[in-house]
Amino acid sequence: MLTVAVTGATGAQGGATARALLSSGHRVRALTRDPASPAADALRRLGAEVRRADFDDPAALETALAGADSLFAVTTPFGTSVRTEARQGVALVDAAVRARTGHIVFTSAAHADRGTGVPHYESKRRIEEHLGAVDVPWTVIAPAAFMDNYAHGWTLEGLREGVFAWPMPADRPLTLISAADIGAFAALVIGRREAFAGRRVDIASDVLTPARMAEVLSVATGRPVAHRHVPVDAVRNWSADLADMFAYFTAHGLDVDVAGLRRDYPEVGWRGFTDWAAAQDWDALLAAGPVPGGPGGS
């Protein structure tokens, strides 16, 4: 049994990882800026220890990490900036080194090591480079585009009108993964430190075109859904960062060895988009009021 510190524990990736670790019998130390949040309370009920931690408070971070066998590290520029994400990610890695954490697992983004030019990929690349230079065993897991974003933000607003509004052509494939699979793979990596130390692994569980996603969502929601190609320039009015990401998706895609992952790590489960969509409570989601946010990505 390991003691694993999980940053972003009240978010999608961190929360999924915390739950997967708890299910595997590990001790979870959930790090969050708001220990009183409903999401933090839910983790407590599952058996996690919840501690307050702030990326901008290195001393508190080091204290929160003291005695942890592993760290699951997730960072985001959304709500701050890519410069802030890179700075906070480097500070988190350095705090883990000072706390003598035995293994750092950083969740990045598929292709972030390829010089994409996408701002929030480049900030993750900076953290990856720093991580590779420290004297602590590390692993980078790099998820493709998140299925879970299709139940929020701009996409959900469109689905209420019977439209899958997406900034890619109907026939351009996109590689996808669910937060639950990210968490399950992270838990597997943490449990097999020796096998994954020093490795970077792009992860995904399915590849579909937007046209096919619309068909799947039609069945899952029980209402007709048609794909609508949103111009990237419309996204740029909302976020230049996300516009660059969708331009990259359209021009290059995200090639990930989905078949190899399914073959080598079947215990993860690897939910396909159809399975993920069927598991959502679309009646409740579509009945709710307007939700903030633009088109999701990685």
C-alpha cells in the first residue's frame, strides 16, 4: 500500500485518479485549495485524507507532500495563464524533490513533447523538461482529448439544440479518452513504478470523427444530433489557445497507439466513446441551465 499525494483532486483527472487509487487499496492524500468543497467532502467519504495546498506556497506544498510515496501532478493554465501553469508546475516538482517523494507522475497532453505551438501544450512541455532533469523517478502520462468535455460547456449548449458544434471537419478523426481511464492508468503506473520510471506515454482509448461522435450522441441522448463545423476563428474570439489546439487537431491529429494500450494494459478498461456517452445522465445534463465554457479539448 502506497501513500499517494494527488493534486487537482477535486477536478476531473485528479478526482478520477484519487478514486482509482482508493479502489486499488492505496492511501490518498488529496491536495486542494478548498478542503471544504463538496468534492473534497466526497473524497473524504471514500477514505481520502484531504489537505490544503497551494501551488504558490512552496513551503505548504512541501509540508503537504512530506511522507508521500508518490505524487500525481496535474496543472492547468485555464483560470490563470500558461506562464503561471509552467511556473506552478516547476514549483510543484521542486517541492516534491525537497520532500523526497519517491515517484512523480505528471499528467501532460498527447503530443505536448512535439513542439505543437499550442500554448497550453507548450507550458506542459516546459514542466516535462524540468521533470526530466530532477533526480527523482518520474513518469509522464499524456492524455488525448477528453470525452468528458462533451458533457459541458459549448458542446452541451449545442446538444440542447440538437447540434454537435465542434471546430473540426466532419471527417477528421480525433483521438479521445475519458477521465476515468486517465485515473485508472495513472493508478496502474503508480502501482508499477519500476516498469514506468523514466517513460512518457501518450494515452487514448478511441478514435472517432465528429460526424461519428454526433451519431453516438444521438443514440445516447435519445434525440437527433447533427454535427456543425464551427470555424476556428469563432473559437479564437473566445480563446486563442483553444483555437490553436483545434487547428493542430485538424492539421495533424493526435496519433496514439490505442490498440497497443488496450493490448498491453487491459486492466484499465479503456472505455470507448459509445460506452462513455451511454453512461452519462443526459436527461439531467440537458435539462440543466446554461453552463459556462467554450469547446473542450485536452
